[in-house]
Amino acid sequence: MAIDISAPPEIVGEVSNLLKVLAEPNRLAILAILLDGERCVCEIGDTLGLAQPLVSHHLKQLASAGAATVEKRGRWHYYRAAPGLIDELAGNLRDLRFIGAKIIESSTKGSVCE
């Protein structure tokens, strides 16, 4: 998920999607738990006092955004934070200043201030 600063500015959308997913308080709390280690849905629900269907929904969103991975063992699903997620996200946020410069540089529109 690392931003390639030589890529088109549209790559900002990738980081934006992850941040949207993480902006939901329950998902952020779930991710915090997963950063501590692998957990099954029922453990997360019990810890946060959330119903299993709601936890499953949030975990699906986290997995779709690349923030979590899942492994099925028997009838249980075990989730963990995606390896390197925090370091990648921090690096992507630091790279935004370079992306901004690239967006400005590649803009074909003139300034309305001129």
C-alpha cells in the first residue's frame, strides 16, 4: 500500500480510502486490538461489548481496505492487523507533501489568482 511518489496523483485515493475506514471509532478500536495480536470475532465482540454481526461487518471493512488479514480455522475466523500497516500508513502520510507538489506540478490549469 506504499505510495509511489512517481505515480499519478490519483494514488492519494488509496490512502484516503484507508483513512475513511479507520475514521469509524469501532473499527479503530478493533484495529488497536488486532495490533496486539490475532483475535477471533467473538473475542473482539466480548472485549468491546459489540454484537458479533457488527464486529464481523467492521472486520470485513478493515480487511477490504487492507488493514487486516483473516484466516479461517474450522468454524472460526481469526483476524490480525496487516503486517507493516502502521509503518506504511505513517510513511504514506509523510509522503503527502511530495504528492501535493506533484499534483501542483502536473496541473494543466492555470491559477484563477493570476
